[in-house]
Amino acid sequence: MNFLSAKTASPKLVSSVLRNGQRAIGCLVLWMGFAAALWGQAANAEKRGGAERKIKVLPIPALGYSPETKTYFGAIGLFNIDWYQDSITRKSNAKVEFNYTLNQQLVLEQEWNYFSKAERWFTDGLIHTSEYPDFYYGVGANTSAQSELLFASIRSVVRLGLYRNMGRQVFLGGGIRYVNFEGVTPETLGLFQEVKDGNNVGIRAAVFQDSRNNLLNPTKGHYYLVELEQNFSRRNYFIFKLDLRKYHQFQSGFVFSNRIYNSFVTNRPNFYDYSMIGGDRLVRGYLLGRYRNNHVSTVQTELRTPMRWKMGLAFIGGISSVYDDWNTFYAVAHPNYGLGLRVLMDQKDNVNFRVDYVLGDGSNSGLYISFGESF
């Protein structure tokens, strides 16, 4: 969870969020039900599993303070799933997360990555709902912080995918993505006309090869993805993604991780669906969406030290380009660099708890707390 995106909200925006409290309560009930179901499966698996538990639960309370969010609290639960307990099927995982800040910001999220027996099939998914004030800076590679627009919204995201193993760890399949932004309430009307309610349905096809030894904390192998998604909205548009990741562990125990990520969007998408940098999953050190345009290309690298007394460090760096065509690809480069702490939570399954602090250009920065690696 990245708490960089929050700042002090005006009473107007806060009241807009609070008017939707019943929806938030309903989402919290859904989140609790999902967590309880997984927890029940874990308990049953522990009773039947003998010496080896099929599902391990790593619950972490979230409580802290940052200048942007003030006090925040919540919980993160990671479920590490070894349902088949054989040498062929890699471990699956699921995560549930709830966070609430004293600025009336709410995030509820469930996410999973699951292999069937012998990895014949793979499914992943995300169910996300949130309501909080956020910031928009316009479209472009060098938008000014002075153009910052504060707006409130209620966001719902559902992403489902199903893939068939075609051999040699190559998976072919597709999925569906639904995004809905409603109750979009800009603090200053008329500054950015595109910031308004919207939704889209995306149908995607993808092929990827995944030889990572661990989905949460890979130390060797690679992940190569090519994905094309047709989106239906007020204006239809395509999203093409190329995601290349490579991991190498030296004999000394250091792990060198590298990622090349590209996102290309045609036409004029909804304001929330442009290619963008920022956040924990893409380019740490920036607010998610601080810079956005039709296309994004980024190179991210990370060097992780060996664990000593169940703790280790990570050195983080990268550079990104946000552009609308190839003529402006080199116009502006956005660097990021930082340091992370790793705490080993499960030695057998090699699961880390991660805290990263990363700087971007100018005054951009971010603190990130999560299970597993960013990529």
C-alpha cells in the first residue's frame, strides 16, 4: 500500500466522501468475508495437512503516520498457498488489505495468483474499492505541480484472468477488466474538463512465460509478458503492454532484479486509464499518476543484499519516459532512486516484509510497505 497519494482534504471533499459511507461499510463486509473464507481454509488445511500446512497466514497490522495522510491504520493479510505440495506446482498466494486514514481515506483490496495442479492453469485477479481525495496534474511529461487538482471519487476495479500452460512455462489466455469512477468531485471546477465520472470494460489477450522460482520474492528466473486489451467506453481505445523482468542470484547471495516495462495507449482514454508512472507496482518515488500520457517506458533495477539475522537491504533505481509519440521519447527523463529494508517473515517459503523509501525528481518521494517484492 502506498500512502503517498493522500493530502489534507477540504471539508467539501471530505463531506462528499462521507456521503458514501454505506458503500464503504458494504465493501468492508465483503473484504471481511473474503478474509474469513481464506482464514477458514487455512485453519482446515492446518488440521488436515499434518507436518506441512497447505496455507500459511501472515497477518500484519498497519499503523503509522506520514505528513500527507496523518495517522493511518488497518491490516494486511497474506495467504501463502501450497495446496498440492509437490515439486511441480509453485506456491500460490492471496492478499487482503484494509487501510483507513484520519483524512477519511479508505482502501479495500483483495488480490490473488493461483496455480492449478501441475500448473496446467493459472488464474489471477484483483477486487479493489476505494474512496478518497486524490490529485491530478494533467496529461504530459512535465506537468507543473502548480496545476495540481484535488478531487474526490469512489473507485471500483475488478480484474480477472485465466491462462492455459502451453508448455515450457508459457501461458496463453486472457481476461476482463472493469473500472468505474463515480462521484468525481473536483475542488476547482473547469480546470481539467476530463476529470469526470467514467467507466470502461476491457477485454484482453495475453501470452507470458514465467520461470520465476517464487512469485512473491523471485531470486532467479524471468517473466516476459505481451498483452493487448480492447477497452469499451465513451471513446474506445487499445492498451498494449510489454513487461520484461529478469532475476539473477550471485553466489554471494546478492540478488539483481531488472525490469523493462512499456505501456502504449491509443486514442484518448478516460483520465484514469492513461499510461502513468508512480505507485508501488510501477515506478516508486512518485505519486501514482503524477506524470501520465499515452505512452510510458521505464527501466527499473534493484540490488538486494543477502539476509543477515533475517534482515536485508535493497538498493533501488530507475529511469522513466512519459510521452505521446516517439518524437518526444527523449524529451524528459524521470529518475528514481532509494533504499529498502527487507524482513524475512517465512524462511521456508522465502516471504519478505518490505519497507521502501524512494525519491523521484523535484520534491517527489514515496514510502511503501508491503509483502513481497515490487516486481
